[in-house]
Amino acid sequence: GYGLVAGSGVRLPPLPTLRDIVKLYKLQAIKQLSQNFLMDERLTDKIVRAVGRIDVNDVVLEVGPGPGGITRSILRKQPRRLILVEKDRRFLPSLELLKECVEPLGQTTVDIHQGDILRFPIGEVIPDGSGRIHLIGNLPFAISTRLLINWLEDLSLRRKAFRRPDTTMTLTFQQEVAERICAPIDHSQRCRLSVMSQIWTQPVFKFTIPGKAFVPKPEVDVGVVKLIPLKHPKTDLPFKLVEKVCRHTFSMRQKYCRRGYGTLFPEKDRADIIQELFELADVDPLARPFQLSVEEYIRLAKVYHDFIEKNPEVALYDYRAPKVKVNSNCAV
Ligand code: SAM
């Protein structure tokens, strides 16, 4: 049998090395898809350790497994079920190989799905009562940010992967984005993504992976962030509304926060409205956007919410389209 290796879980059956896999299946990274592979087992193990405890009844979903480095580290932890979602078909045979090696051991079932994670029906693939879910991914940067926003929205609605309150997310981002997600009040990197992440989760910056650890090497370093959903999210307001308020307020980072926030309202009555709403929200209109707390953003969102309930036409207002009134995509 395959004995336990101290600290790193079960030993996998003999497998070709990742480098051999890449050669064998001719898996040259495709630059347009921002493919950068992690070949160093110590680093892939470290990413999986960042997830925290993975129990034998847990379900892990890995996005973008590629040639399967992180996948191998997850398998050593022996979750009950591992779901792989990979867009690039070229990786399917090497993932099948992993599945065939691991399933006979009897603990982990591996499901391989070819497709785009942004369209993947997690809620159907992981039915209710499936156990705790861990979401893991080393994805192209643009997609991990998009995906995080989607998942935060799912979390706010307690749907899909977030029907249970204890789902975890462990994702890689461009170092700077990882810092933004975790940036506290007054931090130079504080932005919309910080506030949105911190309303629904506790983001924890885990560690940096130097760019040179990847093959091929990306231009930037990579930050690993674990996001733990809050037991009690800080608001029940609709995700898209909060997002809109944060987006507008941060749109003029270096100005007083009332400037960006003001762009939510028609110019004609703007000055009066924002004076009233900042008073109602008990927020200093002369603070800079990065100097406001999460609670202050929520209060600004709440007074905006109440205002557009009374003045529904204002929800459709788009300050970038001054002449014609359009139903813009930032309408809530
Ligand atoms: N996880 C591997 C590793 O760490 O070595 C590969 C990382 S590579 C940066 C990103 C992987 O995500 C690639 O395998 C790529 O094909 C896949 N990918 C990119 N966009 C995707 C999407 N929308 N849905 C699922 N997988 C995607």
C-alpha cells in the first residue's frame, strides 16, 4: 500500500514527473492564455497547505489544473472528491492519467470537466449535502479577479458553491492585486476590490511566489490569498448595488470621496443630495475614498439604496451619458 508521508498526506503511485508530462503530451504553455506552470512540488504543496485543513469528507474544486502540479498536491491530501475544471483540452489526457492512478486507492473520486470556470454550473455538479467545499486555483490574473467577484456575489446570495457558510477560496493573483484584496483602511492599495472582499470575507494574504518559480516566467510576482467567508456578512444589501457605490466612489481616488460618490446622482441636484446623504450616513465627505472603512461604505450604500427606492429614475442615471438617458450597464 501507499503509506502516509509525514505532513503531506498520502504518497501517490509512481507517476511521470511534471516536466516529463509536459514533454510527453507536448504541453507548451500558450502565451495568449497566460499559462504559467508551477513545477515545484514544495510550492504546490505550500499552496494547498494555505487552504488549511482538508477533511476526508471534503470536496475540492480546482480551476485551471493545467498539467496538474497543484492537483497532485491536493490528491496527496485525499479529499473525498476532486473536481477539475480546465478550459484547455490539451491537458485532459494528463489529468486522466492522474485520475487513473488515484481512484484505485479508493479514497478520492476525480471528476474532470473541460470548460470555462466562468460558465461552470458548480451548484449542479456539487449537490446539497456534499460536504465542505474548497475552491482552489492558479488562474490567469484577469480571470481570477473576475472569478472572485462572481464568487463574492454567489456568497452574498448564499448560492452555488456558497450554500454552505464554510466554503473556502484559495486563489493566486498578481502580487499587487493580492495586496489590494487584503488592503486595510488607509493603505495605499485600498480599492473597490478591498472593500468588496472585506464585506463578505476575511481575506488573508498567505505568501508570495516569485515570478521565476513559474514556467514560463510571468512578468510579475504572484500572491496567494485565502478568503474565508464571514459567518455574518457585514450587509444584506444587494451585491451589485454595493459594488456600484464602491466603483463610483473609488473612481476619483485622490479626490474627496463625495466627488466620486456624487457621480451616482444627476448634476442638477447633486450638491444638495450628497450633503444630505453624507449626513444621513454619518460619513465625512472630505475623506479620500481609501480612508473610509468598510462600515462607512455600507452606510453610503444604504443611503443610496433608500434614495433610489424613493427616486427610482436615479438608479438609471449614467453620468458619462449626459445628453441621452441610456439604460446603462451600471444600473442596478
Ligand atoms: N494550475 C496549473 C499550475 O499551477 O501549474 C496551471 C496554471 S496556468 C497559470 C492557468 C490554467 O488555467 C491553464 O491551464 C489554463 O488553460 C487554465 N484556464 C485559463 N482560463 C480558464 C478558464 N476560464 N476556465 C478554466 N480554466 C482556465
